[in-house]
Amino acid sequence: MPQNPPQQARIITDKVAEGITRVEELAYELKIEEVMTREIKALTPEMQMIDVLDLFRQERISGAPVVVDGQLIGVVSIEDLIRLMRHGNLEDEVRESMTTKVITVRPTDSVVDALKIFVNVNVGRLPVLDVDGKLVGIITKGDITRGLLGALQRDYQAEELIRYRASHLFEDIVSDRTTLVLRYKIKPHDFNNGGTASSHIKRALLRLGASPQIARRCGIASYESEMNLIIHATHGGTIRVDIEPHQISMEAYDDGPGIKDIHCAMQPGYSTAPEEIREQGFGAGMGLTNIQRYVDEMKLESSVERGTNLRMKIYLTDTDVFGEPNKT
């Protein structure tokens, strides 16, 4: 029997990741129970459709579930009413006009699951049933929009609070010299997570009050260092960032195999990355050149026996400086 070829994990590049908006992330993170309408305007099978019309007008809704003893048996929409007004009698009972084939969702489903249904099926609302089949809510496109906007607002407020607290970190600590140390372990050939550490570093700096320019410079330098460890280091390596009020020091180090010729390694386009790595778009030989372009100081030490140590520094000006430590 032929074997299926092993599936390769998809590599998400920085460019692709930047295109994923926070709204798209929230659609996966939020659960339907967080955005659904819980106060249900339910119908009974015996109601007349003319009463349903009055209910829709009063409540300004375009559909409602039909329920018996908490169990969903159908749905009536404004489209059902329109068809009945054209071809039937509004004194008919709900049971005669309701839709019985109803698509439902669960409270624990992600909002994105409901969105997929709305995109693929022409429905205006989805009943939400719990594990016992009991109706516990209704979700519409409007519910999703309001839920996402609310989540974005909470996101913004939480981020602002975190940013404010972090930006006052150095001000609130009394010492002669205050240093915040960030440390990240980098695994060899872990391209799926390439850029994760540098992303965390950049975000931490922004929260601490660094200017966007400083955060970008550190982000680029740490990204190139991170990718060098992923591509070249036999056992991966470590990135360490020391954040002080007037300077940021970064260090990337590993235990091998080392760089045989540092002078060649500093030349643009020079690379010792294997061909299979280069075919994936990595190891173009511009990493060290890019780092040198964005830092104020760079020192590279390497030997075949001891591995490689790359030290980088960025000095902060008065416009970049973090909060000053309190002096006593």
C-alpha cells in the first residue's frame, strides 16, 4: 500500500503574520457564549403568525426560535413572514410555517465557527444549544460585531494599563543601577517559531516605554540573531537582553560549531547555510550586516571549540530613555 508523504508544517513568514489582524485572532479566541444573546424571544408552535409579526415589530428582531419545554423545534424568520403574507394566511399557526431544519452551534464553539456558517449558508441567526440540547442563546452577525468591538475595547484598555505600569518600572525601583534581564532559549532548526523571541523583545520594549524606532532596531537585531542560532547553532542557543534606563545590551551565544572566518562572515551575502535551508528563504548571508546597521556597537567572537558569542548595544538618547530610577 503506498504511503502518503509526510506533511510539512507551514512556515508563517513575518510578512504573512503582520497581515493577521487582531480581529481575526479574536474570532478564534472568543467563544460563542461570550457574544451570544441570552435573553431569547422564543415562540410556541401554537402562536399565530400575525402575533409573530407584532412581536418582531415590537422587539425589532428579524427571527426567533420555536421552543417546547426548552427544546428547539424550529425557527421563524422575517422571510417566512413575507412568504406567508404573499401566499398564505397570517392566522396560520407557527408550526405550519416554521423552518424545522435548523443549523445550530454550541456555546463553547469559537466565534469563527459561526462566521464560517454565516459565510456559507444564507441564515440570519444561529440557535445555541448546550450539551443537553437545550436552547441557551441566539447568535447573529450583529452579536459577533458587538462582541468583537467590545473585546477590542477591553484589549486596548488592558494593553494601556500594562503599558503604563511597565513604563514606570524603572521609576518605581530604588537602586544605583537597575537592569531588567530577558532571556530566551532558541532551538536548532525551529523555523516554525523563528522570530518569536524577537517579537517578545520588541513588545516588552514598547510596553516599557521605548520609542517605536528603538523597539524596531532591537527587534531587527534580535531577529537576525535568533535566525542565526536556528540556522547554524548545533544545539541552538540563547538570546539575552539587558534593559537599562540609558542603554539596551543584547547577547546571542551558542556552543558550536563556531565561525571559521569572522572576516568573511561579516561580508554581505556570505553564508555557510546548507542548500536546503537557503531554499526555504533563510541563510542569505545578510544577518550580521543587518545587525551592524541597526545597533550602535557590535562585537563578534567565535571559535570552533567554544562556539559563538555576539554582543550588541543600543544607546538611548533623551527622547528614547526609559523612566529614570529614583535616587535617595
